[in-house]
Amino acid sequence: MSEIARRSNYRPALATIKQRIQTYRSRAALAVNAEFLNQPTVEAIESELAQGNGGLPSND
């Protein structure tokens, strides 16, 4: 066993780091999902194209 693994604070510190990584991963996934939900749908883009707006949403 290595010297680092023998130290009494190694396991709690590693558990803390793993928990922080999991928390940051979850936050990142939620942020990505929220951004996807804010994107226009294909139908909305096609509708805007059909109205001659170049696929850009109108400010109505």
C-alpha cells in the first residue's frame, strides 16, 4: 500500500472529490438540457422559413 493510501484523511478527501465531480457533472447536464429546451423546434424553424423570415424567429 502506498504512503498516500495509508494516511487517515485520504479516503474522506477522495470521497469529497468524487462527490464534487458528480455534483458538477449533474449541474452541467442540467444546464445542457435547459439549453436544449430553449431551442426552437424543427417545425418552428420550418414555419419561419415558410413565412420568409430566413428561419429566424420573429419578434412579434
